[in-house]
Amino acid sequence: MTIILLVVVPIMAAVVWWLLRQTMNVRPWTEQRPGDALPGDGVLSLPPVTIGLGVFLAVATSLFALLISAYNMRMEAADWTTLAVPKGLWVTTGVLVLSSIAMQWTRSAAIRGRIDRVRMGLIAGGVLAFGFLAGQLLVWQQLHASSHFVTSNPANAFFYLLTAVHGLHLLGGLWVWGKTTAKLFRGAAVGRVRLSVELCTVYWHYLLLVWLALFALLLSTPPRQNACTPDAVAICGSPR
Amino acid sequence: MSYVAHDESVFVRPAEVGEMELYHPKTFIGKYIWSQDAKVIGVQYSITAIAVGLVALVLSGIMRLQLGFPHVFSFINPSNYLQFVTMHGMIMVVYLLTALFLGGFGNYLIPLMVGARDMVFPYVNMISYWVYLFAVLLLMASFFVPGGSTGAGWTLYPPQAILDGTPGANWGIILMLVSLAFFIIGFTMGGLNYVVTVLQARTRGMTMMRLPLTVWGIFMATILALLAFPALFVSAIMMALDQMLGTSFFMPALISKGQHLDYNGGSPVLFQHLFWFFGHPEVYIVALPAFGIVSDLISVHARKNIFGYRMMVWAILAIGGLSFIVWAHHMYVSGMNPYFGFFFATTTLIIAVPTALKVYNWVLTLWRGDIRFNVPMLFAIGFIFTFINGGLTGLFLGNVTVDLPLSDTMFVVAHFHMVMAVSPILVIFGAIYHWYPKVTGRMLDDTMGKFHFWVTFLGTYAIYYPMHYLGFLGVPRRYYAVTGTDFIPESAQSLNAGITVATLVVGSVQLLFLFNLVWSYFRGRPSGDNPWGATTLEWQTPHTPPKHGNFGAELPVVYRWAYDYSVPGAEKDFIPQNQPPARTAEDAVDATS
């Protein structure tokens, strides 16, 4: 549970700190005096959707941190056999990095108002993201073919779970990406989709970071062989 | 000093945030069923939550029948007794209290209180309700599947939750887990709305420090829920996988009925950590909105500003922050390093400090106030008593050495019902009596309300006070029947029978409350716009009930905090938040010169 604390405590500290600052040097009981300017209404001068995405990323961070915490705690048990990281993941990671770069490129094109580049970049970013998902599925298939089933070891179960949760998040992003792209190709001006493109880019980078963290976790898990041989069933539990 | 009419244009800046585009429904269905209006969504949430809460109320009645008069009712057997216990707990905590405070009150009050036309993402908000309803229906469906609903206890501890022999270990538990996952998804959509609306949609002049404490409570509770619910989500998904696919996240190697099961090496304690990492903040997810609402009820009905507004906000922040580092105090009996026990006992006791601060401030707000014993005020005062009682037994249970013998006894049942069941529900009743006039335009009947209060308040004491003694005797919780135990005297049974009678009385008086809700909707006394003389913005709307868009043509401008009651020299004993300050003659001279 250390990992989740390392994530949630700073988030809560930041929230509490920001809110605490709102309470400093104010005397809430005093009324507005004539002549004083009213305090502004937009405390954070950002569009609501941007804040909404920020809040959602905090929720997702908590989710992934909890999964990683669970992974670390479960790893200690005797029946854990570390999964050799499939080589294919290096390729999919590369594809996801490229997808993020394409989105970043699209974002700057959107800011400069270059509609042709925005179209190209969006398509590239989306296709690469789909490519990443296809690659992940391929890795699943290879694992399955080599008898690494979800039930045969907790390390495998975690691998499937982590990649699935990450992939579903990316699918959610692709849904927004699809809406944005469709809007653009129906002839919307760049200005109308700029915010969506920017937020998609942020989300893409976020999911890339999460993926890198998960990948690093898989790579750094110390290799360990299940101590349970068929002779030791009585101690370790049932054979598979 | 003479007052002259003031000229707003001198100091009102134009709005920085543009007017939001409202969705305008044309049909009845668009207006009341697939509605994007936060007020309608709030009412939908409330009605659904109360309906499902009634189911849980009936379940508690059945449980009490068994405990009070064992072996009299043949339709209760050991296995459906456990199912009733489980469903009662889970429905009350998650599907009633959380949904009603955040989904119900949050949706109705946040936009009105901060001076917004609606939530910032109305469409997502609508989806949030329908996902919640779907979760509720899934949960209700679990009563009717083969094997019935789960009987694992509301904490759903593995391994027993998914092992044969526990009622509902197949379909029941799966539906429960899936329903929880959907609840969390729906809540996250709503929660994004509540947070962003409070941050971004406040009207001009409404600084964070002019927000009513109701909004502060709901706001902080939402932040806690957004960060804590993923823990329940993760544990639900992982347990569902253990059940359906046969993974071993939580399931250790087991021999069941002489057979080795296919599970191996999983950790039930891991589940407990994840569950309580959600479970403890959940207590405050329910308590913080109650704290906020009760602060406002007390201030309005005592005609006095809340004592220590800033301190109240700090206490909310402190409680919210601390609530994430106390979870393992639910796990003392699971075994842990003594230093961890010491740490969690310490943080648990520290959290009592801001909480006690709030209690003192409520009492000090009442001190020398012009108290009106309206029904909402009765419930608010009832809350203070009950919350102090429940909180004090929490200090017992927070200490490792005291908790060990009391754990899993009726003492624990008495404690958490006092502190997080009865207390919040008293606030909910108070809040409904308080805001019903705004929602419907009519007052709830006063006589029925007072009767409802006294029976509920005194009745809950008749129910939960004796349970403390049962706990001291060692009567365990969740047992279908206690037989053949020498340490429990015969008299414990008479006490149990008495508790059951009180439960049935309190339960049936809730029907009177429901009748009052319906009857007053048609026959209640018209309330007018502001029957309580309250300062907050929801009472200053041009229409009661407020129309779509809340505030008519112009959004209100806020000039003061929410607690200007009995201000010396003021015309009335309250000054609405949107009433501009009077300007003195000297000011007018200054402005013209």
C-alpha cells in the first residue's frame, strides 16, 4: 500500500494546500464594500473541460496506483512466477510513443491553425493508437499460445489485468478522438476542435506515462520461479 | 448615517465566464425522464435512493425479528439471514447514503447555492443517474437469481465471499460486484460535475470563502470519493475475476469439502487493505456532507452566523486529508505489525480533533441564538447528540487493545450505526424538511414532522444504546442465533426482544414520513420563496420551485457570506447573499466628487 500512499498523499496535500490558500487572508464575514471590486468568478482561468480532464486524470492515477500496489503486495507470495516480459511489448511501446508524438505535432498544428496538418496528425495519432492496441492483443495471443494462461500464475493474471485496464482507458480516449476527427472531416473549423485536440494530446501523454510506468514495473519485477514443485504440493497447495 | 439607494454599476465587473448554453427540452420525457437539469436529476437520485433504502429498512426489520424472537419466523433461515444482513449494509452505505448526499443533495443544491444555471457537464450528469439506476437494478436483480443475493457481509471478505457454503456465492456475489463497478462509474461522472461546478461555475462574488458549508462538505466528500472509490473498483474487479475465471488474486490455497480448490497463494488481507482504503474514506464521504448541511440548518434556524466559519472549513480539509491514513484501524484483528497498529490508532485519535472542533462550533452557534424549534432544527440538534455518542465509542474502538475484545461484537454495530447511520440519516431528514419547500413550493406538515422526529430520535436510542451492553457481554454480530453460550445470560434475550420492538416502531414511523412527503405535495401549505428567512442563493430564486436555468434572466451577484443573520442595525434578521451593501451618504459624495 506504500505506492498508493505515495500517490494519494501528494494529491490530497495539493488539494488541501490549494483550498487552504483560499482561506488565508480573507475575512469571510465582511460584506463587499462599496467601491471594492468584486472578486473574480473564474478562480482558475481554464475551460471547465480542462479542469474536468485534470480531475479525471487524478481518479485514473489513483486507480493505476492501487493496481500497482496490489501487484507489489501479491508479488511476495510463494506461488508467484515472474512473467518473462514478452519482446513484443518493446514494439508496442514504440508505437505508443510515436502515437503520442503525432498527437503533440497535431496539437501545435492546431494552435497555428494549420487544418491540413491537424487532419493528418489526428489520423496518424489515432491509427498508431489502434496499432498499439492491436499489438497488445497480439502479445496476449502469443502468451496464450505459449500456455501463459490468466489462471496459471498471479503474475500472468496481473499482466492481463494491467494491460486490459490501460487498453480500455485508451479506447475511451479513442472515442473522443473519433468524435473530434469526425467533426473535423465534416468541415468544422480548426478553432472548434482545438480544445479537443489539446485535451486528447494531454490524455495521450498521460496514458503513455502510465504505460511506461507499468512496463517498467513488469521489467523490474525480480525474476522468481514458483517454489512449488509437484512434490511440494502439500505445502504450496494444489497443482495446476 | 443615512442610507441611499446604491448604484451597482460602480463596482460590479462584467462576468468573466460567459453564460452557458442550456439544453432546452421540449417534451415531458425530455424534461422529467431524460433530463439534463441538475434539479430533476437530483430528485431522480433522491427518489431512487429512498426507494432502495426502503428495501434495506425492511431487511433490517426482518433481521431484528429473528434476533428478537428466534425460531418464531420460519421464513428466516441462517442463510437468508446473512443475505439480509449483507444487502441491508451495502444498500444503506453505498446506494442510499452516498447516492442521496452526493447525487441527490449535490445535484440539487450545488448549482443553486453557487449561483450557476446548471452543472457544467449536464449530459454527463444525466448519464451518471442512469448508470446509477442500472447499478441499483442489478443489485435488486440479485435477490431473484439462483442462490439469491450474496451473504458475505457488506465487507465481502474473501475467501468466504465466493466459496460454496456462503449464500449467493455464484450469481449473487457477481451481481453485487458488477453493480458496485457500475455504481462507481456512474458516481465518477457525477463527481466530475460536482467538483468542476464548484471550481468553475460560481457566480460573480462567490469566492470559495463565501460558499455555504453545505457546498464545502459535498465538495470535499466528492474529492474523497473520487480518489477512494477506485480502491473498491479494483477490489471488485479482481474478486470478480477470482470468481469467474479462477485467478488467485485474493484466494489462498484451500481445501473445501475435502477437495483441493484450484486457487493458490492469493491474499485475503490484500482485499482487506483495498476494501478499507475505500471503506474508511467512505465514512467521511457520508459524514462531510452531513456536517456541511447541519451547519447550515443550525445557523438558519438559530438565526445566528455559524461560529468559526473558517475553522469549520479547516476542519473539513483536515478530516478529508486524514481520512486516507486511518484505514487499517478496521483490520486490527487481521494481525499487523504492532508499530502499524500504533500508527493507525494515533491517526484515528487525531482525526477526533477536527471533528470535535466542529461539534463545539455547532454548540457555540446555538449558544444565545434565537433558536426556532422547527422540524429541521430538531433533527439538527438530534444529530449533534447522536454524533457525539457515536463518536465517543469510536475513541474506544480506535485503540488496538480495546478494539480486540470488542471487535465483531454488537458494540461495533452500535458504534457505527450511531455515528454513520443514524447521524447522517437525521441530517437527511432535517435537510428534506428544510429544502422540501424549495423543491415543491409547499411546506411539509409540521405535526407529522415533529411526531416523526421524536419517535425516530428516541427510538434509535432505544435500539442502539442497549446494543452497547450486548457488545460488552460478548454477543457477536452477524450471528443468526446465539445458543448454548454460557457467558450470555438469559436477560440478553429480553434486551434483544426490546430492541426489536423499538426497531419496528421506528421503522413504521418512516411510513408516516413518506405519507407526509406525498400528502404535502398536494395539500401542504404554500411556502413562498423563502419560508425560513435564509440567506443562501437557492432561496432567492425568482420562482419556487426554481425553473430550468435557476435564476431567471440575470445570474445573482454575491456581496457577502452565507451567514448574515441577526446583523445589528439591519432591516430584517437576515441579509441574502445577493443583497448589495447599502451605501452611506458619504460614499455617494465620494463617488460623485
